[in-house]
Amino acid sequence: MRERRHYSQAVRVGPFLLVAGQGGWTPELTFPVSREEQLRLAFANVSTVLAAAGSSWEEIVELTSYHVGLDSEVLDAMVVLLREHCPHHQPLWTALGVAALARPGMVVELTVRAVRTDD
């Protein structure tokens, strides 16, 4: 995205790692129709960025999720994924319903903040 859109996927500021919005896209930058599949891909995309920055979900302290069509089904799916990715802690989480996201067909975007405490 640095070349195509002129922004970074993650930036480290002191002990913090700030991760830009990660949507439910495939490696080919397409969006599945299924909301649940987009949620799973968004979490996987966050994992990829964290790993590239030398971090993991264990260091996540804050998550903001943006949803087109926010409802109890989406919230329940988010809780399942949070439990899978953060089994040992509960990060801060804010869920927001939005009218639209950056790309047509995109229904979820996640931003996270991680903190490294061993530095």
C-alpha cells in the first residue's frame, strides 16, 4: 500500500505499534460476499501485519472495528474471533456501524494498537 495508496500498514511509535485498517480482503484484493468470511480475513490480515512488525495478538491492547450492517450476528462473530485470537486477555474494543468503507463490497475494517512491554 505504500506505493499504491501512499500509506503504511503499521507504524511503531515507542513501545506502540499502530496498525492501519485491515479489511476482509483476499490476497488478490477481492472481497468475499460472506460477512463472516470477511471478518475472518480481516483478523488474518491483522495477523499478517503484526507478524511483519514482530508483534502478535498477545500484544494487542486496543481494537476498533468498523462494520457496514452492524448487528448482533456480527457482534457475536467478532466475539468468537476475539476469543480465538486473544485467548489470554481481553483488549479494549470499540465497534462502530458505518454507512460505507473504502472499497465497494467491503463490510469490515479493523484497526489495532499493540504495546510491547519487554523493551
